[in-house]
Amino acid sequence: MRNYLFSLIACCALITPFQAAACACADTHTYVDGGYIELPNPPYPERARLKNEQGIVKLRVQVAPDGSVRHVKLVESSGSLALDRAAHRAVREAKFQTAQRGGKPMPTEFDTSFTFLLD
């Protein structure tokens, strides 16, 4: 019985560190989505208001690991340069939380849209 008990304890001692190593390895592959911390509503451009311009602006935003906006691409224009620029400025002022892999921030890409409608 003693030999059996010793073998069982030794076996558990060998398995436990392996499981811990497996957990640590799995953690390096853990992925957490990023998102907006703060996305300001852009003011309606006066020039667009005077021309009764309305529309939806779709943008793709590339965010650096430190959360700063690296690049903004116009995916779909509203048809109004003033509205497109207002949306672009709003995204530049936004605050982002980047995605993380294994607890480390990584470059992240977000799609967003702004709808401009006159009352």
C-alpha cells in the first residue's frame, strides 16, 4: 500500500506542474476584444447644415497598441466632404482600448459609422 500511495503522490506531483504550464501557455493565446472607451458625437458642420446635407459616414480605424489612432480610412462617404471630415475628426478625438493577446495590447482595427440627420 505504501508503494502505491508513494506512486500516486509522485504521479500527481508530475501532473500538476504540467497543468500549470499548460494554463500559462493557454494564457498567451487568450484574446480579448478591444473597443471604444469614449467616442464623441461630432458637431454638425454649419456648412453642411446650410446646404441641407445628410448622410452616413463609415470609417475604418487602426489603433496602435498604446491606444492612439494610427490611421483612419474612409470606407463609405456620406457624399458631403464636410460630414466626412467631421466624422474623421471625431474618431481622431476618440479613446480606444486595444485588443489584447496573452495580456499584451496589440494593434487593432475598428469599423464605425456616424449618421448625420437634420431635424
